[in-house]
Amino acid sequence: MIEMSFNIRFYSQFHRTRPELLNDVQQQLNNMVQQSGGKVTRLGRELLAEFSEEKFTFSIQFFSFIQQLVPFCEQIRKKLLGFYIIFQKDTDSENDRILKSLFHIKKGTGIYFDTHVATLFSDYFLYEQLPNLDITQLKEIKQVPETKQSVLEELYGRFSAELDVSQAQCKILIGNDTDLLYLLGKTYTEEKYNKALQFYFGFNPGTAALNGFIELFANSIKIQKESFTDFDEKISLLKVSRLHEALNEPTELLIHEMLETWLAAFYEKPVVLHISRLDAINIALRDLIKQFLVKFLSSPFHMVFITAQQKERLEWLDGVERQYVISQFSNRLWRVIPESSDTRFIGMQPILTAAYLCHLLSYVYSKSEIPFKLRQSGFSSFAIEWMLMACDTTCILPAFLPDYSIDAETEKIIQKRLSASDREHIFVLVQELLLASVSQHELNPGLGFLESYKRVGGTADPDLILDSILQDLSEGYYPDLNQASQSKRLASLVGNDLLYPIQYIMMTDHVLVSGSYQEMKAAQQSEIPSLVEHPRINAYCHMNAAILRLSTGDLESAAKEIKQALLLLQDYKNKKGMDKLYRIFGLIELAHHRIEDAIEYLSFSLESAHRAGNIREKALAEFFTAVSYFLLGNVPRAIFFANQAMQTFTNINNESWTVKARFLLGRIQFVMGNYAQAAESFNEMSNNPIAAVWFMRSSLYGVLGNRTVIEQINQNFVSSSVYDPLLHIELMYFLENYDECMQLCDEFLRQEKPFHALVTEQADWTSGYSQIEALLFPHYDFEYRQAICYKALAQSKLQGAVSGSMSLLDSILDELKPGLYDPYDVFYYNCYYLVTQRIGASEIDRATALSGAFKRLQKRASLIEDAELRRHYLTANYWNGLLSSAAKLHNLI
């Protein structure tokens, strides 16, 4: 611990006559101490402070503090008429003698160090030894050695003359020393195009692929913020996904949108772009940057200067008119690390430390972000300013370059010059920043993040590994994960012990999110990994296994797997994944027709997703909650959660699920009898064959009684490319083609009931009932029951064809035993009543059928709390309206 004491010679007199002066001086010093990482321990006659040597940032922070302290002392010297500031390693019995002696010597004003502190900072300061005292006075702060680059003057004349030969707006400078070429291009444009806006960015190998764009957009906002009102948020989106080698569709669309906005803002302004190392650009970005350059150069006010090492790696720029300037020199602008024994200059150790830290940060962060990251590391603003200045003055990190990355040879030299302890401290500092960026959602975990973390000596724990894999899967980077799995890349990042469980999670998640039913069935045969020493990874394996078994209808096995996952996860410290676990529990309960239990589990899922900030799980839980309420009959709650799901899916740009939620809302409108609104909703879903079917069905029910319009709908149905057997049956019934209706019913009933996979992780469009009724009836039993009902209805309309109608319906009612929940039971009972009417059954039978059907309707309607909405449901829905009218006629209402 370094202790500082600040004493004022005439403190008592100033305290009586100028107390405000003392307060002001002490407050300024207090602020400087705190900003430099120190801590004031006493205020009063003597101001005491301490600086901890344990922090890695200590040396540079303390040096920066002294740099600020010197002008501060000059400022207060005449005001206070005598003071001293002394820094000591440890106070001892000699301390009082030293302090008293300083009051009585001529040079008793200034900054002093005991022997230990003076030795500790001998590379930073020059001292003057005080006679007869074991203490030194600060004489001078050592300067940063300056490295001059004379090569620029030697080459610039020839370089500028060669550039003047061509009028091409695109100048490509080829050579091994791209730093020098970049500087020559910068000097040339500042001389020739001094009124133009200059933007600098680059694509150095090893750095985050998107940092070039991030830097361009960030600098553009500073110049013309009014043109980029929402760019801050969009830049943040780019930052979080910057560590991917490939681009997913949302990121590509975002970059394209931002580049279009940028081009529009600067199209008529003189602009010069400087792009460093374009030959190192990620392959996935080539088309984007090429399209951007073509549009950029379509303006006569624009120029672009590009540096690269290899001409052949820029052949993809075909179609861009360009001038090549090829240099044969190499390493003319070498980033020299000065070696000097001149005592006027500061030692290189702190400068090399700063340079190496900035270099490691540049693998992930853009140039404009690094000062903020250094601030988060504990460096003061003054220290950061000095660090970057020193790196620039020594040319280790020239300020004119677009990033702070160092070439491989210089990096090796720096690593040798730094101690193993310093390198380790720097690694730990960068690790902490990377982890903080993930926890603050500034970076998404993923394979790229794991590699960046490993590069600085970090060992990712299993939770971080799992989060990284799940994040990449959710963002659509499975091809990259699969490629890494085929090579040794994935094994090197996750370790051999976790490799198979991680591969199992990757494979099953991918199949569940984008695979076919056959692929899900095949994946179900894969062996579930044996338990590894990490409960959360084990739990995810069993969760995915549960969903696979649920998808094939094996509910017992699904329940077994999800219970195993719960046992593994419930007592684990990290609760991420509980939202998915509860959702699967809810879906299994739903498949068992226990809808109220399903809703309860889904509410747990919503709470967990909210706590974990898992927006996708929250949206899925909202959607399936809406489905559950819809099946139950609680229409208001179904509408609420369907709207919530649609909004949440929209917020995360998940278009497929957004459409699915909108489709569910259309289905709810149809059930409520709002046929015109339902038709409008389905019609908005263009190019969706399932929505087209429901559009025709909604249109049909909206015009019942108008045969001409129904015939037109039927013609549209016949001529369309979509087919739905139940809609065909309905059309024939309402067109009173009862014979054909019965024939279609027979054909449908003869078919084997196919199994429809219970797809839960992807928006399934197998039919208009997928992910809704199919969760209760994967064999679509309700469709077969409806076909039976329509056959009985049609049969009852034909004179002399009444035999068998009731037996058909009796078979349905027998199936609706307690514990089997069918949301269409009102329709079945209604059909039973209508048939009894038509075949002339006894009055008691008709009354009993009507009473039973209406009770079913009332029970379902009772779930709708809103009285007006409940009345609408009872009358606006076609079948419900028939039943309600009959009930009113027979005084049941």
C-alpha cells in the first residue's frame, strides 16, 4: 500500500482566514485521488490517501496521478505559501522526523517519495535526494520517447505522382506494408481533398469481422447524427453478433439497411473512404461491401482508397473501376520499440503494457470502443489518454490507423519484453471485460466468443459453453456449429468430456427447430448421452429428448425424460433453462388433455423466461398459453396471449412465428363468429396455402344462405392449388349437394388416420390445426368426428335416408367419455340435436338432445367473463346461433 499525506504549512491561519480555499484545494485533490484509483482516508489538517499496489492498473494509474499532481502543485504553490505531499510505502518511527524536517528546509514545498516508492517508479521520474533525509523530491517526469518516420517524405512525391495518373475514383494500394500505404493515402487525400469528409475503417485478419462497419457507422453519427436517429440501437445489434465468421439473415439485412441509409445521407457530399486490408475481409461480407462500393462510387463526389497485401484476393471487386498502385517495399514503416538508455525518457514497460492490452482488446472491440473498455478496467480518463498518446508517439500503435491491432512480429517482441506476471494480468483483465460484455448483453456468447476468450487464456466453464452453443443455435448458426463439430475446432473449445453431449444438443435442437417429422423420428433413436459432471448440460439433453418423444406421440417417455431434466436442474445454481423445461411440461400436460394443468406450467415458463430475459422462450410460452386457452374456450385470455406472442415475436424479428400467432388470432375470430374479420386476417397472410383454406372457410360462413356466393367460393376452391377435404365437405353440404357430401365423407372416413407430428419448436403449417388441435389429437380424430357429423346431417336431409344417422352420432358421443377433452363437442351435440329434429325422433329425445347440447354450449360460454363477448359467442357463431335459437324457442333461455 502506498500512502500519501498532504500537509499545508500555514493550515491554522488559512483555516481561520480562508477556509473556502482549504476546502477547494482538498476537494480537488480528493477528486484526483479517487479518479486515479486511490482512496482518501482522512480529511482535515492532514489529508491522507492510499493507493493499492495489488491492482494491475496501479502503476499507470499512479503515474497518471503524479502527472496531474505536478500542474496542480504549481497552481496552488503561491496560494498556500508552503505545503508538501509525501508518498511512503510504510510509515515508521522516522516518519515524524521526516515530516517536521520538511517544514524547515528551503525546498519544503513539492512532491516527495521515500526510498521504496522512488525505486518503484525509477522508470517514470527523475529525483533529487534531500540532504540528511531518507527521502527524495520529484525533479522531473520522464518523457515518452518519440519515434520519427522519415520514410514518408522520401516516398510521398513518387507515390502522389503515380496516383495522379488515373482519374479512377477507386484507388487500390497493394504492398506488404499496408500501414505505410494507409498513411500515404491519408496524407494524399488530406492534401488533394481537404474539404471532403474522411472516414477510416479496416478489416484486419483476426479481428471481429463487423468492426469495420461498426467503426464507420459510429464515426458517421458523430458527423451527422440527425441522419442516423436510430443507429445507436442498430449498432448495438451489430456489436452483440460481431464474433461470427458467417452472417445470419437478420444481421445481413441489418447491415444492408444501415449501408443504404449511410449512402443516402452522404450521396451528395464530398466523401473519401479509407479502407484498410480489404483483402482480409470475411468472405461472407464481400457481396455486401461490393454492392456498397458500387453505389458509393456512383456519386461523382466520392473517392475510396483501399489498402491490401495481395491483389489476387480482390478479384471479387470486378465491376468496380479502379486504379492499382503496387509497391515493392516492405516494412518501411516498422513499428519500432525504442531502446534507449537516456534517463530523460520513460521506461518502455508501461507503454508496452498499454499497447499489448489494446491489441488484445482489438480482436473483439472496435477502435472507438477501446477507451471505454479501458475505463471499465479501472484506468482513469487521464491515464487512458496518456496510454494512447504514448503508443502513438512511439509508433507502436499509430493513431492514424483504423484499429489497435499489432502485427505478429511486433507482438512477439512485446511478449518477450513483458514479464510473465504482466502478461497474465493483462489476460485476466481482458477475460473480465469479455465476461462483463456477455453479462451486460453487449456481446452474444457463441463459438466466436469462446475462441476470443480462449485466446486470452480463458477457460470457459460448462455453463458458458452451453450458453454459447444455445445462442448460436437460436441465431441460425447451426451450419457453422456443424462444421466446427466435423473438425477439431469444437472439441478444442468444449473439451472431449463435453463433446458428445454438446453435439447431441446441437443435433437435436437443429432437428426440432428446422427438421422434418422423419428427421425427428430418426433423431429419437440417437442415444441420450450418459451423465456428465454438469447437471445443466445433462438437463438440456433430456429436455430435447423429451420434445423428440412428444413429437412422435410417446407421451410416457416424454414425461419420463422431462422429469429427469427437472431433477437435474431444480437444485442447480444456474436456473437458465427452467423456462423451456416448464413449457415442455405444459405441452405434455396439454397432450394428456389436462389443459388447466398445462396453463399452470406455461405460466411458470413465462415467469422463468421473464427472469432469465429469454425473449424467444417467453414468446413460445405466450403462444402455447394462447393455444391452451383457445382449446379450453376462454376466448379473452386466448386473444390476450396471442396478441402478446405476436408482439414478442415481432420484436425479435421472428417472422414465421409472428405469422403463426396472427393465424391463431384468425382462428379465434372464426370461432367467435367474426367471419369477416377472420377472412381479412387470413387474407393478409399471402402465399400461405393453409391461410388460404381458412380464408375460403371464413368467407363461406360469412355468406351462408347466399347460394350464388357460395358457388363462387366453391369455384375458387376447385381452381385453387390448395385442397382441404373438410372444407370440400362443408362446401357440398351448404350447397345442398348432400349425395356428394356423403360420398366425400365416406372417402374421408375410409382413409387411415395419419399421425401428425407434435411440432413445438418451429412454426408448423402441416394443416390449419397443427400446433392447435393437433396437440390434443395428433391423429386428428376431431376431423373424423366432424366428417361423421356432416354425413349424418346430409343423410338426414335426404328423404328416406334416415337409417344409420343416429348410430353414427351415438358412436361419437360414446367416445366423449370423461377425461377426453374435445373443443368441438358443442358441434357434435348440436349435430345430434339437428338430426333428431330432421328424422322425426320423439319429443322427449329431441328435448333431451337439445338440453344436452345447450348445456355443453353454456358450459363453454361460461369461460368467457365479458358478458357482451359471451353473448356474441352464443349467437354470432353459425352453429352456436342455431343452437341458441332452438333453446330460446323451447324456453331453455
